[in-house]
Amino acid sequence: DESAGRYKVRDLSLAAAGRHQIRLAEHEMPGLMALRAEYGPSQPLAGARIAGSIHMTVQTAVLIETLTALGADVRWASCNIFSTQDEAAAAVVVGPGGAPTAPSGVPVFAWKGETLEEYWECTEQILVWPGDQRPNMILDDGGDATLLLHKGVEVEKVGAVPADATPGEAGYSEEGNLVLGVLRRSLAVDPQRWTQIAAEVQGVTEETTTGVHRLYQLFEAGELLFPAINVNDSVTKSKFDNKYGIRHSLPDGINRATDVLMGGKVAFVAGYGDVGKGAAEALRGQGSRVVVSEIDPINALQAAMDGYQVARIEDVVGEADFFLTTTGNRDVITAAHMAAMKDKAIVGNIGHFDNEIDIAGLATLAGVTRTEIKPQVHEWTFPDGHSIIVLSEGRLLNLGNATGHPSFVMSNSFTNQVIAQIELFTKRDEYPVGVYRLPKVLDEKVARLHLDALGVRLTELTKTQAEYLGIDAAGPYKPEHYRY
Ligand code: NAI
């Protein structure tokens, strides 16, 4: 469904189904609902025009409607071609009180199974607002909206797309040429579009490890155009979403894609950061024998102490039944690795971008054929007749093959997002260009908002105890360097 650039989703008639799911998700997202109660009356986001790029799921719908409940105007796209839940997208466009014939919600540009060209057009749509309006805040996941804007400004300075420009090289998605296509087209329409948008943007709040990494790179290169809050490194984000969220949504993705038993099998997990820890625990919980690989001696030692074999992919490539990448790095599983895997091995990535697994290289191996088992599940058959199963074409499989993390854990992440948006929008002067984390008291507040729902009874410090530890009884409870 589309209405002349006002929105673009799969089918507005899915809205009722989406609304039911959103209603149930609200019950599981106490942090966001508490923010609606706390800030609804004062409308701290009135005047904020937020361009949002996060997986367009049911949980994101609750985030979007929390932002609007706090006064913001919002336009939304997904940050991955496979991650949209079409019913959630439809429900957000229709709005809580609207009807498919008279949508009154938020403009969304997202559907499951976009082409890469469509993906970048959708990203453009959230940044280019109708009339003479422009966004003044960005909410990003993986940094693609931030990338498009920064590359746009760079290109407009030169007045043309430089012959050697390759934004894909920076380690963002590999679709550099598509980005350049969008920029070339926009130069012809308006040679100052991105410069004008960037001038009004007060800041970006970034969701994930990979996007945060890019923000620090931009800042260190002196190229960051506006302040950023690193939401990922709130403790209540990365130590919860990246770990416990993955622990839930990784097996969900594998099951929905293949329904192959994990118990008794050998599962190889590349990376033992927050995501790797959740992945390894989930697979062990299903009875898999888990083998971890790491490049960092500290994480490698952690994996060993947690009882996992730590090895290189070459050591187990012919033995493992599942191969899962969680590194946020590139070229972790090569085409040669895939050719050496055993028959019907399952290969998937749960890190942000698809360059962890060399699918492009696999496609160029002589005599290899690809069979679609169902959308986002493909069998690749080698000339000798053996085959492997690749999930979501190497894109994050928990969102491509399933519906991503469950609501409760996303409530933690998205409560951080909303607080970060309020911080940057209302305290612009306190945040010169740079990359910041939320203050620890706010991180603790996010956790606090989720305790009642789990029946947690927190112990309160006595005055004497607080003095003994040298902290305030109301927090923060830990020094900045504490690692949890
Ligand atoms: P992290 O930095 O905590 O962990 C990554 C680990 O991979 C590090 O310990 C690093 O030493 C290791 N590593 C790097 N290169 C490697 C290689 N070649 N072989 C083996 N290990 C290697 O990052 P985190 O938070 O675990 O995130 C990982 C990725 O997952 C990121 O791309 C992030 O954006 C993404 N992510 C995906 C989510 C999802 O729902 N699918 C949720 C949260 C994060």
C-alpha cells in the first residue's frame, strides 16, 4: 500500500492484526509505558521531528507510539531488508484510532523483503520530509541513516559524486553504489538538500554495536556532524538485549527457518562478545556441543572458563552442524569454509551486516547452485552434490527468519532510546559534537522500571551502609569503570 509518498508498507489491511500484537507488547514493555505516564503531560519531544531507522517490528511500533505520545513527529524505515513485520508497519501507519481507509498514524516506509534499491529509497524517505519540513533528530540502528546524511553532505561539498567514492568501504553495508545512486539523483533535484538537513539535526541516538563503532570512527576522523548518544553501551541495553535477547531470538530464528534439532549437534559460534555469549548459552541450553572462536584473548579465556571449546573455524569446519557469526566483523566465514562444511550444515549470521559471511563469494564458486526452500532459507549445492543451508542470505537471522527479540528485553533498549532522544533534544547545549553514553543514574532508572513486572524486591541501602560505601542511597551505585 502506498499513498503518494506519505507511506509505503505491504498492506494496510494487516493493521488490525498488528494492533492486537502491539497491545500485547505494550503489556510486556513496562519501561516505555512508564515513560508515557511520566512524560506524556509535559511533552518533552514537542517540536522534535525524528527520522527513525530501526527494524520495523511490533516492539518498534510501541517505541514509535511512545515517541509520538511525548510530542514528536516521526517518519520511519527499517534498517534491514528482511526485518519488517508487515502487520506492525500497517498498524503504525493506520494509527491507534485510525482505519485502513483513513490512516492517521506515522508515515512508515518498510516491508519485509525490500530490494536493496528500495531499502535506500526508504532510508531517503525518512530524511526528506514533505514541504519545507526537515528532521531535527535521528534514531538509528547500524548507522545507515547517519551514513546517508554524512555521505550526502560530503558529496554536496564537492558538487558531484567523486569518481573514487565508495561508502561501502567504511564497513557500512556493502551497497556503496546504491548510496551513491541516491546521492547522484538528489544532487540533480537539490544540490544542498543534505547540507540543509544536517544543519538542523540536533543529534542521533544509535542502537547497536556496529553503528556505535562507526560513530566513534566518524568522530575520530573529525567528520561527525552532530552529537550522538551511544545507546548500545547503556548497561541495560548491551548486557540485556545483545545477550538475553539473542538467547531467545537465535533459536527462534533457527527453528522457524529449519526446525532442525540442535540437541547433540555441534554448533560453532564466531565471537564471544555480548551477542556471542547469548548465542552460545542458547545453543548449549538446547543441548548442542558449542565451539567458540575469538580473536580477543580476554573473550577467548571467558569462553573457555564458561566451559566452551575455543577453536578456529578451520578446526571444526567439517564437523559442525551449525555455524553462527556474532562478530560485527567482515569475512568471518569465507566461501572456501562453506565449501568444506558437511552436508546440510546450517549457516547463519546474527551480527548487524551481511559481510560476516561471504555469500557473494559463494555465488561465484564454479558449479554452485542455489535453491529457495522458502523465503530467507536457501540451499546451496556444491558440484560434488553436498549442500549447506544459508539463513536470511547472511543477514541477521533472528530478524530475517523470526521476529527479533521479545518485547520485554526491547523495552529496556527502547526506554534508553527514548531517554536519549529527550536528552539530546532538550539539552542541546550540554552535548557538543561527540559521542556520549547516558549517565549511569538513567541506566539504573531503566532497570528500575522493569523490576516490578518481574516481582523483584530490591534491597535498600541504609544510611550507614551508603556512607560506608561512599555512595548516594539513590544511586549511582557503581563507578563508571565497573563492568557488570
Ligand atoms: P562485541 O564487540 O561485544 O562482540 C563481538 C566479538 O567478536 C568481540 O569479542 C570480538 O573480539 C569478536 N571478533 C571480532 N572479529 C572476530 C573474528 N574474526 N573471529 C572471532 N571473533 C571475532 O559486539 P556485540 O555487542 O556482541 O555485537 C556483535 C554484532 O551483533 C554487532 O554487529 C551488533 O551490531 C550486532 N547485534 C545484533 C543483534 C541482533 O538482534 N541480531 C542485537 C545486538 C547486536
